[in-house]
Amino acid sequence: MVKFSNSVIGILNLLTLVLSIPILIAGVWLSKQANTECERWLEKPVIALGVFLLIVSLAGLIGACCRVSWLLWVYLLVMFVLIVLLFAFTIFAFVVTNKGAGEALSNKGYKEYRLGGYSDWLQKRVNNDNNWNRIRSCLQSGKVCSDFKSKFLNDTVDKFYTENLSALQSGCCKPSDDCNFTYENPTTWTKPANATYTNTDCDAWNNDQTILCFNCQSCKAGLLQNIKTDWKKVAVVNIIFLIFLIIVYSVGCCAFRNSRRDNSNWKRYN
């Protein structure tokens, strides 16, 4: 059992060490290639994750293989903190994504999204001007609406209304249905003359391809719907990962006890 627990911890940390290298390389590559706000935002957490995995896996590998008790103790402490943080994030993700859903429209293949339907915490994040400016830059540089226009450019108005649009396409790339604009193409719509609207998104709409509905509440809601869907998936993966981490932590505890006992025996007889 002594050798088994140490061997398992050693093998798992060797695999993690190997995994951390391409992650770190990817982060450095992103920092060299970054041309957009999105890529510059992504590079830092990728590099941080690579460095974190590298250091933790080295501590676990050396501690298990060389029976270094203090390194195993540090490794187990970090693992415990990671388990607690992952558990807290999983609960948080389920709570903040519990509200919000698309509104089905009569005779339309797509849904529309309202910002007020989502959790207050998420609403505050996207209503912050600094946050939204960065997000909007990401959406524009990601060509969300350019690809949307290319894909549905040849649609007639009747065909367009039957399309199954994504939350971002529905919220950011076309006006809200209750604006009653006249369809010309997926990203060009004619406003009725002298019309007044209760929906502020109708006034925010602009046929300029760099503006469209990127300043609309519906665009923010579409983003939150994407986040909700993605976070739900991440939360499920986190549960599986948590189970794995708890098993590894338990084996690590065995390796730590074995290492301390071996060190005590060595001191006793030398």
C-alpha cells in the first residue's frame, strides 16, 4: 500500500506535468499573436493555469517519488484549497444561472432574450460600461454578425423568420421583433417614419455594420444566455472533476502518512 499510493500520486502528477507544458506554450503563443481584446484577455489565465499546474505537479511528483513530506504537505494543502474553490464555484454557477430563458415568438424559428430575466449579479456585470466595452469589442472582432449576415444573406423575409438563430445572433445582429422594422437583409432593416417605441433597443438599432444592436439590452441578454448555457456545462464537468480530485486527495493523504512514517523510522534507526 505504501508503494502503491506513492506510485499513483507520482503517475498522476507526471501526467499533469506533461499537460501543463502545452498549456503554458499556448498561453505564451497567444501573448505573441494577440490582435484583439478577446485574445489579450485570454492569454493571462491560460499562462497562469499552465504555471499553476507545473508547480503543483512538480511538488506532488517530487514529494511522492522522493518521499519529501513537506512537499507533499504543500501539495495536499493546494489540492484542498482547489477542491473548496471548485465546490464553491460550482454552487455559485448553478445559483447565478438559475434564472433567464429565451422568449418564444409566434411563427418564428428563433427566440428573443430580455436582460431583466437574468440574475442581478450577471446583469450588473454586463451593465458596467467598462465590462461591456470589452465584451462588445470581442463580439465585433469575433465577426458574430458578419458571419450571421453571410449565412442568411439570400433569405427572404419569410425564410429568415424560420431560421434557428443563436442567442447572440438574435440579440445582437437584428432588431427586436416588437420594433416592427422592415426587413431588407439580415443586418439591414428600415425603421418606420416617426415611430415611437417603448423598447429602448429599437432606438439603439443602427444599420451601421459596426453598431447594429451591440448597444442593445437584447445583445447583453443574448450574451448572458450563452454564459448560462456554458456555465451549466462547466458546472457538470466540475462535479466530475471534483470527484476525481477528492480521490486523488485521499490517495495523496495516504502517501503523506506513509512518507512521514518512513521518515520517522529512518530517524529512529539512524
